Amino acid sequence: MFGSVKINDLKLIPNLISILRIILTPIVFYFLSVKDSTLIVSLLFIAIVLTDFLDGYLSRLLNMGSDLGKLLDPLADKIAIVGVALGLVIYMGFPLWYLIVLAIRDLMLVIGGSWLYKNRGIVVMANFWGKATTTSLGALAGTYILRDVLPVDLTQLGLWVSIGFLSIATFIYIRDFIVNLKKSNQG
């Protein structure tokens, strides 16, 4: 049973890493509520960020991509971003309005991407701006997680940088959605 690993089984590795990101999210949320857990939260949060890069990297490097992975990776991103941001709102003073903007934007992306896949067979892939936005959101979350231990409060700077990346990426996703619709209507 365990001695016969097939190459197709290896394609599961990036998907399992995405699932790990989903599993880590409520654990980070819990530890955000625990006093004096900055180190644990930081390590878990770093693990979430690393899984985001690792699943895509392995998928491309080892040609382990799958349609499931193309859907699972961004879904895991959305769950992690909204879940961690919710914990930061409740326990660390993260702005509620920003969480609402993130949740609405991510819901729109999931609905739009699902619609394109279901009705046109188009799988929307993450792009540079999406990854840059996720990175900026990770850095922003880090400024809130580490705010009490850093010598300077970087939360406002992180917030404005993140808003910039979020705005650019959202515009590009809307443009790409329209382009994909036009292409699928022509074909």
C-alpha cells in the first residue's frame, strides 16, 4: 500500500499544502486570542505565508499542476486572508472596514472565477499582482501581530501599501474577467 507511490499521487502534494494553509488558519485565529502568544502566532503565520508560496512553487517546478490546485490555492488564500484578518480585527485593532472590503472583494473574485469556470470552462490563475497583494496583506498582518514588540508602529504604513496593491490587483482582476468574457464569446 505505502510502498507503491505513483507519480500522479505526487500531484497531490501542492493540494495538501493548500489544505494545510486552510487548517492553520483557525489555529492562528485561536492563538491571536491568547495573551503573550506573539511568538506562536508569528511562527504559525509564517507557516501560512510559506505554504502559499510553496504550493505554487512545487506545482510549477515539478509540473504537478492540476485543475483542483488552480481552484484550491486561491480558495485557501481567501480563507487564510479573511480568517486571519478577522482575528486581527477582534483581538488586535485591525480596521473592520478593511476586513469588510477584503471579504467583499474576495467573495466577488470567488463568484466571478467560479462563474467563468462553470459557464466558460476558464480557470482563472493567480497573477503577479494577486501574489503581490497577498504578500502585502501578509506584511500588514505582520505589522499588527508584531506591533507590541517592534520599536516603531508600522501598521498605518502597512495599511496604505496594502490598499495600493489591493486596488491595483482588483482593477486587473476586473479587466481580466472582462477580457476572458469577450474571448469566450468570440470562440
